[in-house]
Amino acid sequence: RTMVVADALGVSCALGMMSVFEKAPFVLWMGTGLFGMSMASVYPSVLNFAKQEVPGVSGKGITLVMQAGSLGSIFTPLTVVWAGGEKSLVRILLTLILAADVTFWTLIQNV
């Protein structure tokens, strides 16, 4: 649970930094590094969290949910670029991540 929270905070902070300081190359590099480090453990952490917190769910069910989430994370940036252009990518991803954070916090309070 702690790792999932740390990952969510890291991704949100990274996208926030890159959104606010989009003209500063150093901040963009630092934000990209923080984003990569935070995203690296998201899927294993969420998989472990789901196995621990959701009783009676099979490994196949959790795997299906994780694969659907992976497809969403692949196609969301592509759709955003098609819809709004490259300049809107970081801001729209920040909005999506913040919405996901709010949803996550709401769900985790009930667990």
C-alpha cells in the first residue's frame, strides 16, 4: 500500500513539475527521471496490492484488469496527442493523473 501511494505521488509531482516549468530543460529532465522511477514499480505494486486487498479474486482476473490498464496507458497518450497536439500532452496527462489520484484515494479509504 505504501509503495502504491509513493508511486502515485511521484507521478503526480513529476507531471506537475513538467507542466509548470515546461520551458526549463533541467526541470523537464528531472521530471522525466522522477516520472520513470515512479512508473517503474506501479504495475507490480498494484498487482500485489490487489492480491492482498481483494479477497476471492483469482490471478486470472487480476491479470485481465492489469492488461486492460496497460492498454489504457498505451493508448491514452496517443489519443491525447491526436486530439490536442504535442503541446497539450503533459497538461492533459497531469489532469488524468490527478483524477486517478482522487479516485485512488477514494477507493483506498474504503479498504
